[in-house]
Amino acid sequence: LSLSLFLMLEVCVDSVQSAVAAEKGGAHRIELCSSLAEGGLTPSIGLVRQVLFQTKLPVYAMVRPRAGDFVYDSSELDVMLADIEEFKHAGVHGLVFGALAPDGTVDTEINQVLLDAAKPLPVTFHRAIDMTSDIFKALEVVISLHFERVLTSGGEQTALEGTPVIKEMIARAKGRLSVMPGGGITERNVQRVLQETGAQELHCSARSTRDSKMVFRNAAVHMGASLYASEYAVKVSSEARVAALLARART
């Protein structure tokens, strides 16, 4: 399979520094979140405005009010609608969200409410699709709702493991929406993911860890729950890693 199909690299970021690095590395689009350690949550309006101000790339903002599942109650829906209004006003180029019903199907009602609020912006249905009970049925529902694309690892932990399913999703979509592989894509596996799926778009974080600027460190205290990342290791998108990933994708 020729890799000339590859068109677009989206980098997910949760800081201005990462957004700037992604742009310098050659990314085509930014998915802007907070808390990538939790799979990406809604970014603050301050972060959205600063990324729009400091980069020229299209910015798609995540609308996910909390970590965990994708079943939202009415109060969470109200928060999501308020965030969509703020993000549209700020000038984002697109949005990213997805809601499921408790039985593992796509919640058509809640997604339609969110999509109506998002108009006229294009919307990506995120990896909630990987949590559905039937990913191919879910794909048809997402297409019928007129999402612009779906981000997926093919229902597996990583896109590399999910390549057979992603390939089938692309075949079934027949160009009605873009199927974008994401989940653990690195310089080392990007060629295989592209070759085995025929995808035109890719999603990655291309992050490296840098040491905290803190000189004084209180080893007795950490912020957050029992499973936690070090306060003194900061993950940032790397310009070099974005560029390396793109170079591999194009060979």
C-alpha cells in the first residue's frame, strides 16, 4: 500500500508550550485538552485563548468535563454546552466530544444536542467509540449524526493493536467521515499503522519528559490520588519527535 494517502498529523496537547512545539515540528492540527494523563479533559478558556493567540494551526478543543466513562447526566451536559459556547466565542476551529449510553451504544440524543450547539463547527467523535459494545454499529451512528471524523484505536489499547479493526472501519466509512487512528502512535510504529490501515490522518502526543524547574522538592507530599505521576516530571510535546514522526509517516 502506498503511503501517499497520508495527509494530516494531529497532535494532542495540554499546554501552550506543547502547542508551539507541535507547530514547529510540522503538525497540521492541534487537539487541545487539559490533563492528558487522564486521557484529555476540557481545557480552560485561558489555555484555549493563549494557544489560538500563539499558534496559527487549526485548534480543536476537547469537551469532556471529567475523567472516567462517557455517560453524562443533565448537569454535565449543561457544563459541556457552556464550554462549547465559550470555545466558539474564543474562535476555536473545531470541537471534540462523544457521549455513550450505559449499554455501550452511542447516545444519539445527547450527541445531537451537543452537535446542534457546536454548529457550524466541525466535530471529531473521540475514543469513546473504543468503549462501545459494537464498534461498527457505533461507527454507523456517528456517521449518521454527521461528525467530521472519529478518533479510534480500533477498540484496543493502542492503534497498532487495533489496525485490523481500523482498516475495516475506514472501508465501511467509504469516505463519509475520516477515521483517524490514535493511541500510542510513535516514530517507531507510525509506518506500520499507516501501512496496515491506509489512514489519511493520524493522532499522537509525541511527548517527552522534562525535569521540573523546582529546585526545592518536598518528597513527603504529592498532589492527587494514590496512582500518580511525579510532580517533578513534566510531559511536553517535543518538536523533534513531531518532526521525526512526520518524516517516518512520509517515507
